Amino acid sequence: MAMNLWQLYMLAIIILIGTGIYCLLARRNIIQLLIGIEVIAKGVTLSFILGGFFQGNEQIAQAIVITIILIEAITAAVAMSLIVMAHRHTGSLDIKDLRRLRG
């Protein structure tokens, strides 16, 4: 059974989103959680590209993807700065250690 291009892209999207969700559920390190969120975002980005390609609106899909990538980069930078500050206060990157930061 040969897979066509659409099925191959859908498989890649499912694998990316599934890997990201697994990373969010199984990990306790903040950086690994951030990487999981980024992997999920890449799967969503790929789905926008695929949807735009099959609808014939490649330019609109590419504009949306560029916007998603821009927002993703800003979010990653802010999240990394918060992670650095949390590490300075707790000395650890474990999620459970962040509970001590409550006011």
C-alpha cells in the first residue's frame, strides 16, 4: 500500500503533535516542556501549510505561518527568560520546585 503525499504529511503532523503532547505529559523539566510546546506548534504550522496547499490558498497559508513563527519566536524568548529567572530563584528546572515561588 503506497502512501500519497497528503497521507505522508498527515502522518508527519500526527507524529509531531503526538510527540509534543507526550513531552508535555511525561516530562517535568521546564525546558523540555517548552520544547514540547514548540514541537506541537511545528505540527500546527505544517497543518496550516498543508491546508493552504490543498485549498489553493498557498499565499494566505504562508502569511499565517509566518505570523505563527513570529509569535512562536517571541513566546520562546519570553519563556526562556522566565525559565532563567526561575532557575536563579530555585536552583532547579523541575516543575515541583516552582511551587516555592508562590507569594
